[in-house]
Amino acid sequence: MAKRAKGGVNKSAAIRDVYQQNPEFKVSEVVAALKASGLIVAPNLVYLIKGKLKGEKTRRRKVTRDAVQMASTSGSADPLQTIIRVKALAADVGGLGKLRALVDALSA
């Protein structure tokens, strides 16, 4: 395992900051911008962080889409009401983790 840099700058956080300010930047532009500020990063790290940022958005959209689809096929016309009822049921049984365990036990 590699040693941690003592007191060093978090390169991944710096890359995320650059992408927040300029989301249309290409990888080479991000590397050049960070190099100008005195931080040397590899293009592979920039690609990795960029992919993770994109993946977060994709996962968030997928979870929302799946929740709406599940709610609409459950017989309820209003998906928001279904989500509210599931959250209330989760609170009754002691949290989402316990509700998930109950559903898994019933599915097996």
C-alpha cells in the first residue's frame, strides 16, 4: 500500500473543484490548470474522478427512475404517496435497514 503524503493537498478534491468551476473542461485542460497552480496530477486520475462524478449523477437518476416505476406499477396512481407510505412503514419497523431485512426474509 502506498504511503500517505504528509500535509499534502488532496488531488482528487482539487480535480473536483476544477470541474465544479468549469464542467466543460477537457482532461488536458484540467491537468494544465492544476499544473499552473503548482499541483501535478496524472491524466488517469482526472479520468477516474470525472467518471465517478458522472456515475453519481447517473446512479441518482436511475434510483429516482426505478422508484417512480416501482411506485406506478404497485397500483398507486401517485408515486409520491407510495414513497411516503414506505418511509412510514420503515419508521414503524425501526428503519430502512430492518425493513430491507424483513423484505429479504420474506423473499427467501
